[in-house]
Amino acid sequence: MSRVVQVKIYRGERYYIAECIDPPVFTYGRTLDEVVEKMKEAVAPRLKNDGLKEWDIPPDFSILVNIELPSPSERRIFEQARFS
């Protein structure tokens, strides 16, 4: 039984994308804060009632977020696109 729900966040072309494997949930946001809040809102209903048992998650679980940072060259591309 895992006490952690893992979420991966990475930068798309315009938004941050968040994906959770178990339970399978995807969402996006313009900022990291927004995408984290949206992920919390998206995961909560999946875990209500029997969801915790279905996904073998204890009631006192934690959410672990992994953030994929862009490389320096990707950051330059994002900055150029943002200011053009």
C-alpha cells in the first residue's frame, strides 16, 4: 500500500501539464501554483468513497510532485516566445 500519490509536472508549449498515474488524472495550468491546485481538485473526487480502496491508497496519503525543468536552451526558447 503506497502512502504517496505521485504527480509529474512539466512545461508544455503554453501551459504546465500535470499527470498522475494512480489514479489516472491529467490537468493543466498557466502557473505552477495553478496546476498544483487543479491537480488537488482533480484527484480528490477520484479518492472519495471507495476510491482509496480501489487504488490501494491509505487515508493519510501524501502527494509527491516531480517537476521537470527545461534545459537552458529550452528556457531561452520559452523566454523568446514569451516576449515576441
